[in-house]
Amino acid sequence: MTTTPSPAFSTCDFCDTFKNDASGAFRVLPPVWRDFGGISTFSGPVSTVQCFEDNSLVKAAVDSPGLGRVLVVDGGGSLRRALVGGNLAAAAARNGWAGLVVDGCVRDVAELAASAVGIRALAAMPLPTEKRGQGQRDSAVQIQGVWVRPGDWLYADADGIVVSSTALR
């Protein structure tokens, strides 16, 4: 299965439209992300993984059908271990994930750039994780101080990343 390109959108336009929204339904992630994937603009409904220096559940997620979703990985902002590498990015692209947003590190940067999936993360780190099978799947997570819930919609482009409780167009 291949990921189809997302329809055109602009996070800036979304922010112009929702800049006065006080409901909490529209959120903007802080500008701390680096673009590592082969697709720079992506969007989709959110699935989450919460883990810390253990990517066992990330692997299980990307090995499952993505169905155009975006996997948001709450790695606790750790800069000590990479939660996603070339093999997991290839699996995500093969299984139809639109993108990955990792609150932590990635590795195999050249392979990530060649993968047909969007990937945002904090930094590159060559050290892999341990596999302990720990973490949670599809629970509300706080990414860089912003709540992201399964079923939210995430939009990422060159200007940033926004999250909404409903699909935006």
C-alpha cells in the first residue's frame, strides 16, 4: 500500500482562520520540529504511542495498516535514543501511514529522507532504543505541552504543525 499525497492546505491559513479560537479544539505545536521524511506536507487522523526510549510499540504501530493516519509518538522529548529509523519509516510508508511526528529522536537520516512518508522529530541520534515492550497505544498524549488525542487531525507543512479535534478544509 502506498500513501497518497495529502490535498493542498496551509497551516498559516488554518491559523488565520482559527487564531481566536478559545475552545481548545485547534492547537498549534511549538516550532521545534525538523523535517526528516521524504514527504514534507502531510495530514491525517491521529493515532498515538507513548513510550520512553523504547520503540517496541512504534514498530507494532507502523507494522499495522496506517489507513492514511499520522502516528504521533510521545517519546518524552528524549534526545538520548532514536525512536524511528530507516526500517520503521519504510514500514510506515509500505503500510499506508501519512506521517510520523516524534517527540524525540530519529536515526538513519538518509533513509528517512528517501521514504515515502512525512516525518517530523526533534533531532537525529544514532543510538537505538532498547526493546522492553513498554508504553501505551492510542491514549491522549502531551507533545511539547500540547494535548494530542487519538482521532484528532494533524496537519504538517513547511510552516509548522497544527492539530484539530475535527478535519479542516
